[in-house]
Amino acid sequence: MLSSADLDFDRRHIWHPYTSVIDPLPVYPVARTEGVYIELSDGRKLVDGMSSWWCAQHGYNHPELLAAAHKQLDTMPHIMFGGITHEPAVRLCQSLKTMLPENLDCIFLADSGSVAVEVSLKMALQYWHARGEARSKFLTVERGYHGDTFGAMSVCDPVNSMHNLYRRFLPEHIFVPAPQSRFNGEWQPNDITAFQTALSQHRNDIAAVILEPVVQGAGGMRVYHPEYLRQVRALCDEYGVLLILDEIATGFGRTGKLFACEHAAIQPDIMCIGKALTGGMMTLSATAATRHVAETVCGGEAGVFMHGPTFMGNPLACAVAEANMQILKRNEWQAQVVAIEAHFQTALTPLAVHENVADVRIIGAVGVVETRRPVNMAAMQQFFVQQGVWIRPFGRLVYLMPPYIIRPHELQRLTDAVNAAVQKTELFQ
Ligand SMILES: *Cc1c(COP(=O)(O)O)cnc(C)c1O
């Protein structure tokens, strides 16, 4: 149990995500988790609306994931992957091969989403190097998010990720405006024009296009028309440029398809996955490539792909991820996500006309209420905790992405809380 002295220690000495050590926002001590509940150390139980940032898709402490972890922990928690292989990694990759787009043939295991993105960028660079072409640029859209390491950050939205802070160190890539056509709206044919122009202008410099398919997550929770992706795929083929899809947030059912690229019926040349890969139990990510990309990379000067994380293929994480794949293969997630989406349509769509609300966006088990004014983080967070829910807004976004196992009355508590919060002017800046 954390004392108030411990919490003072936390305030003084421990950085939380995107926070100040001078004036940190309050943090809520959590004692345990179970299913869709987060229990604070004062005993209050909150319904989880965040899945710990896209991860805990089947809820916390899932018995099958716990069992896989316990079993692996007693046998072999970790072993180096250089010159060694093991059942958890092989079983996981066998499962992934049946679940990923079928053209993706070679899998690189890494330890976080950002690293998976770095790996994808390095694969694209090595691919062109091996082909004797000096291509060093990536083409992407504004409002994207791909992680916080330098390579990943260089393809994040330049404003949101404050590229000016790292100028002269950060590589400069090519950005076009984010897609405007809405997911369920009408496709506006000129939406692709800027992308096509940039691709044709820089065709000999661009190593790859990198995008989050259909849902732009941390860069603004935007949901765009799958036709954009279809045309991106066609243009990449036409101009001979690789396509990297970052499915780290969207992967494993969150948008109603196992992978969001299925909304557009396309396949990337390289795909990044992470977040829900272990069902939220621990960190693990992967980058999958076509055999053509993989063999070209390895046929180049280095003769290998130049990356090898210390904890690559960590058996504990792989065993849990494989147990998670077994849960996903039972396909219960599909009906669960459909039910969550239907509830969001009923409960959140009407908020769109409220004076404090700018927009409501829903796809699969993701519900987003964009407000007109930025939220007062500390005040709104406290309000949600008082309502018995865990919802973490940011900027002008109040959004829900609950564990798929959430039941109707729990979901109702989340949407009731969002409904109540947007009415309260004092919760906004
Ligand atoms: C979260 C996220 C990442 C980064 O993953 P980390 O595990 O936080 O490094 C990359 N891309 C997308 C789309 C993400 O949502």
C-alpha cells in the first residue's frame, strides 16, 4: 500500500508519460486489476474504458494469459535469441502467419511498438540500399503517430510531436495533409491528390510510405475512408515504393476487422504490430515483411538485417502472446466488438449536436468524442474517477476503447460518464 510519503516520492522522482517533474498532474494509485475493473488502493473499483492504451483487449488478469505466463515463468523466462530458438517464439510466429495478411512471410520480434516501427524503417532503407538506390525519405500524412523514438517520431505529425524541439537531429521526411474523407462518409476523389503529387515528385527519393490504416490514433483519433488506403496501395505499386502499415493500435480486432487494412482489402509490404499482441500483459512487438522484402534486404551488402534487440523473442512475452492468439482464434472478439460499436452508436452519436462537442467518431470498439475546447485534464480525470470509470482524455479528445469482454451495464457506465462530462463546462479549459 502506498503511503502519502510514497506518493510524494513519486511526484518528486518518477516521470510519468508526457508529464512535468515540476508540476505533475495527479496520479491514482492502483492496487489490482480484474476483468474490466481497475481497483484503486482506496478500494474504489473503476470500469476500464482504455484497455491500458489499446492493449488489454480481453480485460485484465485473463486466466489463460496468466496460466501461460506462470507456466513459461517456471520453465524459461528468458533466453537470448541469437543462435537459439524456442517453442514460444515458433508457436507465436506460426499463429501470426495464419492471422496476418498472407503475403507477409518473415517476422521480426522486438520489444515495443516504437522499436517495431524503427525496424520497419530500417528494413525499407536496407531494401533500397541492396537494390543500389539511394532512397532515404519516407512519405506519410499529417496527424499520424508512430512512436516516440527518433525514427518513429520523424514520421509522426510534426506539430503534435514537436519536431522543432529536435531540429537538426531529426531526419526530415515528406508530409501531406491527413485524409479528410470520413470512414462512413462519401469518398472525396481529390482527397488523394496531395499524396499522389508528393509521391510523383519525390518518386526517386522515397523508400516507403508509412501510415496507420483507417484509424489515426494518438495523433488525433481520426477515422478515415478506406478508399484512401486502396489508392495509396495502388499508387505505391505504380511508383514502385514500399508500403508500411502501422497496425500497432488497430491490430487484433479493435476496429472490427482483425487488421484495419482489411477494411480496404489491401496488404502492406511491411506491417508493424504491438500493443494488444500480448493481450496487455507485457511489452512485445513484431514487424512482418514479404518474402521479397526480406530476401532483398538480406541479399544486400550487409547480408543480414542489421537489428537484434537484447530481449528479442522473449519467451515469457511470446508464450503470453501465443495464448492471446488462441483466444483471438476462437473469434469471440467479433461479436463483442460489434456489440460495443452498436452501443457507441446509440449512446455517443447523439452527443454530436451538443454545444460542447465538435464531432463524434466511432469504429469497432473505439468511440471518440471530440470537444470544442480542450479538457481540463486534472478536473475531468477526477470527475471520471468519481463516476467510477477510468477514462483518460487528452487535448480535445474524450475517447473510449474498452476491453472486448465488457458487459452492457459496464459499457453504459462508461458512456453515461462521457455524456455527463461533456455537459459540464467547468471540466473544460
Ligand atoms: C502506441 C503506438 C506506437 C508506439 O508503441 P510503443 O509500444 O508505445 O513504443 C506506434 N504506432 C502506433 C500506431 C501506436 O499506437
